[in-house]
Amino acid sequence: MVTDVTLAQGRVVLNIDAKYYSRSMQQRFDKRSVHSGNLYQIFTYVKNKEAELASTSGAHSVSGMLLYARTDEDVQPDDVYQMSGNQISVRTLDLNRPFETIRSQLDGVAAAHFKGN
């Protein structure tokens, strides 16, 4: 199982899985939420990476992120979940911006995750 991007600094690891849908949120009974299948997918990636690293080089702090391309919907995914001891975050990246802005957004994701490490 391989995510789209894996970032690591010391014993801190972030698995990122990028997604694009015409609608990034699912709707059920007038409530919008992140696609549950995507959450379980990144959670599975995180747990597998955590087990892999523990068996080869000891315990690591492994987190996951779903990174959605921004759509024209009013509500964009932006949340953080704790799932069985792992942080799973959901963020939106606006690809309709100049490359330097996109790069800055991505740098901000990494900086926020690895601050203090």
C-alpha cells in the first residue's frame, strides 16, 4: 500500500493521499462530510506504515492527510480527526492559483505538521 506522498522528519511521518472529485464532500440527510471511504483508505495507509516502521526501525508517529483539490462548492473539506491514536487531517488545495501560491500552500502543510520536530 502506497500513498501519493510520504514526508518524514526524524520519527514523524505524514502520509498524504491526493484526491479530486467534482464534489469533494458527500451529502447525506442535508449533512456534508468527507467521503468515508477516503478516510478509511488513508487510515489503512497510516496503520500499515506504522506497523512497517515499528517492525524495522522502532516506533514512529505516523499521521495521514487527505488533500483535496478545491472545487466550486460552498463547503470545502478542512478537519482533523483522531482515529485509533493517529491524526488524520483533511485539507483543500486551491489549484486555480499561481504556482508560487500553490507551493506556499504545500510548504505550509509541511511546516504546520512538522513544527517542533
